Amino acid sequence: MIKRNIYLDLMRTFAIVLMVIFHFIYDLKYFNWLAWDIPDGNGWKHFRYLILSLFFICIGAGLVYSHAKKFHLKKFLVRLGKVAVGASLITLMSLLMFPHNWIYFGVLHFIIIASLLAVFFVIHPRIALLIGLCIISLFQLNYLSTYWPFNYINEYLPNYTTDYVPLFPWLGVILLGIPLAHSQWFNKSRIKETKLTAILALPGKHSLLIYLVHQPLLFAILMPIHWLYQLN
């Protein structure tokens, strides 16, 4: 196993901070405290793309650090199992809270499928780079569908879902993380590890847990405030 790269943990921490900001503002809109067009308006949509890009590049790179020298099947399956549990909880919660806009293929659902596909390229960074760029380019040229393969079962799915991460182009972004983790400059040009950098990197080491709990915590804080405001 390749030694953990602090750059990767710091990137995840940065993505987590942006994600919490994004969802906090989304929650303010949900409680009708703001009228901003989040998540689909200009600016907000691209803000979400930035967050997803950071997370997915880190996932591709993380696969390299975990499995490039030797594929650890048990570790891989345990990780996917945790993500699958999280994905199932999110789908269940969305069915309860947003029955007409429930989440059937959000971030965690996508990560499961994309990890299963991308892990085969962890020792082939050049091929991963080529395929990743091809996927993104073909998507931009409208040769790849955002809704594939769900276009075949549209009648069973909501017209709008509160979180959707299509296989294309985001699989291409995960594949770009593989050559990044193989690049010498990313692995050798290390910043000095201090107590401060260790603290800053800590959230990045627990990104899945934070992803799962941050929205319930935000709701637990904002909902009582909303109820009190309604009473007044």
C-alpha cells in the first residue's frame, strides 16, 4: 500500500467545507429563509460541480493509494459495503422526506458503480487518463447521455430527484484521479506536516462519515429554529 498523501486529505477537507456551505444555504432555502436558486441556478450549479470534481478526483486517487501495489479485495469490499449502507440510508430518508423527488442514484450510489469500474485502471494511469478525457469530451459533444441507463426505466423514477450524479461525465473525473496519484510531483512535492496540517487533514480522513451526518445535524439545528419562528 502506498503511503497516505496529505494533499489528498486536504483536498477532501476543502471539498467537505464547500459541501457544508452548499447544503447549509440549500437548507435555508428549504425553510424559505432564502429565495436563491440553489442547487440548479447559475453559479450554484457550477459550485456543486466543483465540489463533486474534488471528491471524485480524490476517489480515483484513493483507489491508487489503496490498491496499486496489491489489490486488497476485502478492504475494497468493506469500503463499498459501507458506502452501500450509506446510499441505502439516503434513499430511504429521501423517500420519507421527499417522496416525489427521492434519490435513486446520488453521490454514494454513483461512487459504488464508478469504483467497481475504475479499480481495474489503478495500474494503468495512461489508459485511465485517455478514457477519462474521452468520456468528458464525448459528453461535452453530446454523444453520451446524462440519463443513461435510467432512460430505459423513466416511468418508474421521479421526474426530478434531489440528488443525481450521472455516470457520464463523472466517471471520467474519477479516472483522472488515477494518473494524478501516479504523478511524481503530486507524491514528492510534499508540504511540511505539522499539527496544523494534521488537524486540517483530519476531516478528509473521515469524509464518508461527515457526508452522512452533516445534513441531519444541520436539520436538527435549523428545524427547531424554524418551528419557533413559525410560532412567533
